[in-house]
Amino acid sequence: MKEEVFIVTGGFFDGSSEGYIGKVILTKGEGDVLLRFETSMITEPPTPALRVKNKGFAGGSIHKNLLWLCSPNQVLAYSLPDLELKQVIDDNLFNDLHYVLAEDDGLYIVNTGLESLDHFGYDGALKERKLLTSDERTVQRTTSGPEFRVIESKPHFMHANYCFRRDDGHLLLTFVRQRRIVNTSDWSWASSEYSAPIHEGFIARYSPIGKDCLWVTTVPGEVIASDPKNDELVKKWVLNENDVPPGWTRGLCILEHGFLVGTTKIRASNAKYHTGWTQSAIESSRSTISYIPFNNHHRTVVVDVLNERISKIFSILPLE
């Protein structure tokens, strides 16, 4: 039996401001897969004045044995495997951070509340901030109260969610509201419009065809692989057709033999976001991570993730 371990990050919709870091352990034998979830840490973001209810931790990435992840308004670095907080990066214009991509030249931060893509050095200094809306709107929003970092910043025009590097070096950014991916080098569209709002967008190898694909998740429960060169569909998985409980879909990790995908329990506050969710789907919704094999003869495996606290799932990262 072979074990694969993955880091999971997220928060809760139970009125607290805590975030969590956990592990999903996938055990694969002869045609059989077992999945279990273990909580590694539940904690408050480090600065009491900046804690926001129902936020916790958002998305992150692993670089040089550090887990970089977002709280609502700070970027945090935790050592692996002991999860000791090593660094905190602050900025007065951080609001509703959704994702941080850690690379050799620094941190690329999806600043969803400000509606910007921020590039910071590891010394905490801002290198570049690309605003996604007008300077005038940004000034109006950031001066509307004494502490921008903790205000409710919605509505968002773009709701940027995730960034990733393409093979040619260009940095791409997903827009939930536009249902598309944009190339931040020239602000051209890097995808056609998807069938529903998207979260992740990244390049990974699809082993059954031996080629790299552009992978996305959509809010109502699709995982879509397409050709990154011509945008043609390669394959689409509809999660409710693959024995996955309904939920707000985010969190994706592509493996050699299948993929892991996260779903977050549907709540009354977001149930109308997707009109296809029926009342029975809402009632049966759970916070889970599911393994879907590429081999159609193997079964889907599902594990609950702190469902009793209405957890939300952001990142699923391989622990190397």
C-alpha cells in the first residue's frame, strides 16, 4: 500500500475567525483507494485586530519547505512539517486575500478585496501592484473607513481568485465573475468563457493522454481539462455524476491516477449563487474532499472535512 499526503487549508462558516491546516492521506493498493482527513492545526490569525468572522485561512502554496497561505488580510508562512509560524507579511491595503503563489522571485498575492494582483518580496516589501479596476474606485473604497483591511469589500467587479504560471512564463489570473482567465502580461483573455464561475486554473499533466492540460473547477461542481494551446475541451467531470456530495467546489490537485477535489457545504447565504442547486442538494451538501480516479472501473472515494463546523476548503497541496 502506497501513501500520498496532501496539505489542506481553509476556514469555517460557524461565526469564528479561526482557520485550519489539515492533511488528507490517500492510501492506494491494488485497485482500491482509501482516503482519510486529519486536522493538523486550528488557530486564529496572528493579529487580533485583523481577525474577520467566517474567513480563517484561504489558499496557498508550498515553496522551499514553507507553506505560504492567506488569512483575510495577511500572508503567513508556516514551516513544514511542524507548522511553526515563521513570517507574517502585512500591507494596509490587503483585504479578503484568496491565494498566494510563492516563487523564487517573491510572492504573487490575489488581493480579492482590493481587486488587485500584488507582487511582494520575501522581505515584505511591495514590488508591484496591478489594479484590476480604476484608480478612482480604488481610492474611494480604501478611504471609506478607518481600517480597510477588515471591511466588507463586496461587491467585487472581478472577484479574482487564483493565479498561476503558464509554461511560457506568463502569469494568469482567474476571474470568478467573468468566468474566464486573463493573461496579466497584456490583459488579454487566456480562455473562453466557462459554463459557470471558476476558481482554480492551472497547468498539470493529464496522464491518460500524456499531455499537459489547463484545469479549472467551477462553483457548482465541474472539473474541466482543456488544451492550453487552443482551448479545446479535453474532458469534463460533473461531480454529482461521480458520487460526490453537492457543494461549492474549490480546491483541486491532479495526480497521476486521478484527482482530489474539495466541496464546501452550501449555506443559505450562497445557495442562490447557482440556480441549479435544488433544495435536496442543499440539504445533502457537505464539506468534503473527494478522490476521482481516471480509471472508470475504479470508484470515487469521499472523506468529510470538519463538516460539523461548516468548514470551507481552499487549497489541496501535495506534501513532497
